[in-house]
Amino acid sequence: MIRYKEDGIGFPLVFHRVDGREEQEAHSPSWFNKHEVVQVLDYVEKLLFNSIIPIRPSEIGIISPYLLQVRALHCSLRKNSAFPKFTLRCHKNNILEV
């Protein structure tokens, strides 16, 4: 984990390479990777439930340039009732409520 400091405040950042396969639906120019979705959900679970310092969903940021990846994360978060409500924003400020 990398700690980025701005004005003396530390922000944890994670850059994690995931081996997987990028997939694309026939009708869409966007991409998604199921293995990355699983890894992101694992990080979210650890941050929310296994963290020494309590973390709120609003304090977690996940960046993806692909709309289908955002939708895959949205679907996976909705399917898991253990996760509290999340708001996901894609690159054009479309908002998906989880």
C-alpha cells in the first residue's frame, strides 16, 4: 500500500495488478474484467469489515475508465447484501446507486 500525503494528511492508495481476461460485449466498445471485480470486492470487504480504523463507504474510491467495469462492480456490490449502499459514478458523471 502506498501512502500519499497532501497537506500532512495521509491517503492510502493501492495499485494492484490482476491477471485476468478483459472481455467485451458484442454491442459495446467498453471492456470489463471479472477477476478485477473479484479483487476490488475483496479490498472493499477488508476496508469495511477488517480494518483497524473504521472506514465508511463514502471514503472508498474505485477508479475505472470502462463503463462495463463500473457496471460489473455495481452488479456485484448489489448482489452482496453485506455491503452497505454505495454510489458509483462513471466517467461521464452517470450515477449508479447500489
